[in-house]
Amino acid sequence: MAELYQFIDTKGNWDKTVRADTEKVLAHYKTLKDPTFAILGLCWGGMVAAAAAGQLAAEFKVAAMVHPSGITLDLVKNISLPTYIITCAGDPDLNDCFIVLQQKLGTHCGYKRFNDVHHGFAAARGNYSDP
């Protein structure tokens, strides 16, 4: 597990790596006609989506986080675009984060909790044989 966290801290760290990579991807796709961007983060990618929705908000129309990890009120307070948060069993309750988003952005944000699925249900731990 220590290797995973070391990898995330170096390759998946917003400030060290991911922001610059995101800006390069955006620059490339801006060369296309009328590009429009959204950002989606799964698990620790939720932190990336939240950071982008705050620090690079002008680049995106919407953001979403599915079973996000590491989401804090301080991170959410910087978000300035419509955002949807989906959590599940075992994830922290992020209703307080949703309230902050609602206060800032009104009905353009959403929050849904699925207590009948586990963390990772929409990604690596999903059961793709179950419709």
C-alpha cells in the first residue's frame, strides 16, 4: 500500500504533476474547433477534479466526483463551477461539502449517496457483469 501512496504523491499530485499535465491536454484540445470541457474524477481523481474545478474553473463547464477520496471543505470552497458528487458505502458523508457548493452555486450542483455499493463501484471495483 505504501507504494501506491508514493505513486499517487508523485504522479497523481495536483501541484507536482497533474495540473501541468491537465493544462497541456487542454492546450492541445483547444486547437480543435469550439472545444468544451468537463472534468470527472474517480477516487483520488476526485481531488484532481475538485482542484481543477477551483484553480482552472474557466477551462471547464462542469465537474463531477465519483466515490472521491481526500475531499475537504477547504478544497470544495474553491470550486466555482457546477459540480456533482457521488459517494457510496464506506465513503465519508460529503453532504457538508454539497451544502457549501449549493450556497455558492445554487441548484447547479448535486449530491447523491449510494449506500448499497462500495467504494470503487464505478471504476476498478465495479461489477461489469451486473447491469
